[in-house]
Amino acid sequence: MLTFDKLYSQGHEEVVFFSDPSCNLKAIIAIHDTTLGPALGGTRMWPYKSEDEAIEDVLRLSRGMTYKAAVSGLNLGGGKAVIIGDPERDKSEALFRSYGQYLESLNGRYITAEDVNIGVEDIEHVFTETNNVTGVAKMHGGSGNPSPYTAHGVFRGMEASCQKVFGSRSLKNKVVALQGAGSVGRYLGERLHKEGAKIFLSDISEKNIELFREVAPGVELVGVDEIYDVDCDIYAPCALGATVNDQTIGRLKSKIVCGAANNQLAEDRHGDELKERNILYAPDYLINAGGLMNVSIEFEGWSEDKATRMVDTIYNTTLKIYKIADEQNIPVYQATDILAESRIESIKKIKGHYLGNLGHRFPGRKKR
Ligand code: NAD
């Protein structure tokens, strides 16, 4: 159940319910923290079993977006939206346009994008009604598919992790156990192949494995459960969350865990255990922020150059986080939260400065 106690304890600013029975729209938007800028996060469509389940999901995901934007150096806050419904049955032009009209009423405090079960074509309908949307098609001035940028960021994270563990950022001759040959996995595989890494791959989709082979010939296939036993330098989870868990952690032989998946640690204690086992854990929500960085520049005019340069910063930020973890002798996941929280806190303080322009702050009054 949604209570103010819950919102206070997790720091959410606002939760909005949008309903339109004419098109069966049931949407919940959670704005977590807008200290750094407007809240940006995707809209997810899912047949939630209950409204409570949808509320829990949107609160958790929106908070995650605040941390992701903060640690990535973006001037954005955290937000997320869920639409309760079956994507196969309930999608319609009217539903997304109605949703877009409601988004417009938030006056830019929340900006949306694609997420699970929401594609570019759905976003185009939202875009008909509001500008507060990113991830629109390139032909409409958008940034298109975020996956290549996510993969580029994961690659930079791998380089930073190799620098820390092996003293060189090169991936040449490194052995990578890659789980997932989907949109991100394929771009990442292509890059690793070009750099001269050896790849072991697992996936449940024959089609995606074949597509992967086209960009990274020489890849060696392993079973879906065998990926955890591969003798490798890097385990790269690019399919599902929570794959570092009680069943897998003792089997990992890698020195680094670095991949695109969200929430790779089943629980925080698995991050502590990776540290004890001397396995370096690349901070997942920074490493996979390339897609978010890419959409974030749509408003100022997207260019491939700008997007790539921004994603390149993941290399230095990752090393900064490793330094904090070493200096404070804490696990990487804690160091990542510390960096995100300290940026929000420091910006909150400077916002308290009086800027001497009353006219600007109160547009109805003229400054004499
Ligand atoms: P995707 O759906 O295109 O690919 C996922 C792949 O994983 C598919 O090929 C699927 O067959 C495979 N898979 C599913 N279960 C598997 C299993 N048990 N073992 C091995 N493979 C399995 O997704 P994506 O866009 O490539 O994203 C990959 C991960 O990265 C996801 O967890 C996603 O949330 C995260 N992520 C993606 C982006 C992005 O820009 N696409 C951004 C941030 C985070």
C-alpha cells in the first residue's frame, strides 16, 4: 500500500496515478528526486497481478534512476512510470496518446522513454501529445536505439576493470564469459571480438546466437547453466538480473564481473561476498548507463560524437568508484551509492544560494 511513511523513508517527491477508462489507461508515475534536474526514466508496461505490485515496482525503479543519473554526472533526476496492462492485448494509439496528454500536464517534471514492452512506435504516439519524451526515432530528431551506447559503456567499464586488476586497460587476449546475445550483448561481442578477446557465450535464443556469430565469429558456445563455470577473466551478465546469487557465486572463476544487466546482485550481501572472494564487481548502474546518457542529450540536439564522448566518461568514473572502495575498504556497490549521494547532496547545497535576480525567480514582479 502506498503511504506517506513509505515515500518519506525512500525519499520520493511525488507519485501520480493517471486513469482513462475510455482507453483502459492505468498508469502510475513516481518522481523520486529532482535535485539535479527533471526526472527521467522509461515507461514499462506489465500485467501486474495487483496495484500494490505495480506501486512497489515503480517506487523501486524510480529511486534507481536517481542514483544512475547522479553517478553518471547527468543533470537529471530519477523517475519511472508503469502502465498496468497486457502489452499483447491492451496497447492502442488512444492509450499512448492519452498517457502523453497526462505527461504534458506534469510540465516537464517527468520525462519518459522506452522500457520493458514499450517500443519506439508506442513512444511516437506519446510524442504526438508531449515533448517530454526521449528515445524517439532518429527521423524525428531523436537518438534511436540506445543499445550500441549501452554496449559502449559496458566496454569502457571492462577496460577500467582490466586497468585495475591487470594494470592495463586492453581487452586483447582476455577471456570473457558473455551471458546474453541480445541487443546489448551483440554490440558488446562485436567490440570484444575486434579487440582480440576470446568469448564464451550462452543464450536461450538460437536466432540471437546466429546473429552474434555474424559479428563475432570464433565465439564458443556453452550451456545456459555452464556459463558460471567458465574459466575466464570477466563474467559479463547481459541477459537477466540477480545472476550473482547463492547458487552461482561460488562457481565464478572470473576476476571481474562486468555486464549490462540491471541489478546483477541478488542481494547486497552478494556484493560483500564478491569483495571477500577478490572478484571485482563493476558498478552495474553506472556501467549500463550509456543508453540513458545517449537519450539525455536529445533535448540539446543529439549527435553521435556527443553521445560517444559522454559514454566514454564511464571509464574514469568507474576508476573513481574503485578508488573510493579501496580507500574506505568497502564493497563497490556501496562506493557507487556514496558517489551518487554525495553529488546530490553537494548540488542541493549550492541551490540554496540567493542569485540576486528576484525578477527571474518571480516572473510576475519587475526588478527595479
Ligand atoms: P535483449 O532482450 O535484447 O537480450 C537479452 C538476451 O538474453 C536475449 O538474447 C535472450 O534470449 C537472452 N537470455 C534470456 N534468458 C537467458 C538465460 N537464462 N541465459 C542466457 N541468455 C538468456 O535485452 P538487451 O537490450 O540486450 O539488454 C540486456 C540486459 O541489459 C537486460 O538485463 C537489460 O535490462 C539491461 N540493459 C539494457 C539496456 C539497453 O540499452 N538495451 C540499458 C541498460 C540495461
